[in-house]
Amino acid sequence: MPTEHGVGGSNPPGRVFKSGSVTGPNLFLGLFFYLEKKKIMAYFDESFDLDQFYMSEALKLAKAAKEQDEVPVGAVITHEGKIIARAHNQVETLKDPTAHAEMIAITQAASHLGNKWLNDCEMFVTIEPCSMCVGALVLARIKRVCFGAHDEKTGACGSVFNIAQSGILNHKIEITSGVLNRECAQIISGFFRSKR
Ligand SMILES: [Zn+2]
């Protein structure tokens, strides 16, 4: 039905919204949403850190390991920003010395992608990986490993060995360290303290 307002003219006369005419409750509502948007933007701009977000997911897995009386280490692997593997240490449960969180996560990710190489993937793990795990991560050609606490006893991303960036091997892994360092160190040191 044609109307005097033409296209989009389904508004009844007298209720056509004009810019600059916002008053009363609309003004308060507008101000409220404006301030909320500012808060959300500030959250993303200043305090939202993706590495910290994925590390907090790995920490949840470390806590799950602790509940099963396993050494609390957790790992996630992301692909194009999406978590495709989540694992925690299961050495005691499986009676398997290779059942580190990283090893289980590598198997999950490769299986998920149907690819033995994880070139476009990143791992977030609560503690610096050992020589076995970094060896496997080099074989998987993972792009980056981000870890929380350094491991001065067995860490193979620079602390004891540097298998991650050895010039001898055919793949180097980008390393980011110290993400949520305090939380990651606390969960593991607390676990060993409780065992003494
Ligand atoms: Zn390991």
C-alpha cells in the first residue's frame, strides 16, 4: 500500500524518528549503552590478552590433573584461534611415562586435523615442556609454544636444553614464556610441597 513516506514509510505520521530529537528516557538509555560499550571496548583493548586466555584454559586442565593426583600440567592446542586439543598429564593413571599433557594434546590435534604436521597450530602449556615433548613438537612442526612457568630441572625450551630452537634440527619453534607465570608456578610447586 503506497504511503506518503514512500520507501520504508511504514511508520505512522508523527512517529518518524529524527536524529537530534533524542530526549527523556531515550537519552539515558543511549548514555547507558554508550558507557557499556566503552567498558567492553576497554576490556578488549587493554586487558584482554589471547595468550592469557588460552593459558587459563590450560590451567583448568592442570587443576583437573591435580584432582587425579597427577603432576598438575595442562596443555591446549589451537588452530586458527580455536582450541582443538585439551589434555593433562596422565602418567600415573595410564602407567605410561610418555603420557605428558603435551604428548596427548599432540595426538589429539593431529587426529582432529587428519595431519601429522601442526604447522598452523600453537600450544599453550602451564610449564616449560621437557626434552621428550619438545622433541615431539619439533617432529609435529608446531608453529609456536607458549608456556607459563620455567622448569629449571627438565625444561627443553632454554632452561636446561634448547631443543625448541636448535640450529641442528629441521624445525624451530617460536617460544613465548612466562604467561600467567605466577599461577602456573604456584599450582606445580604447591603440588610437590604437599607431597613432602
Ligand atoms: Zn614432557
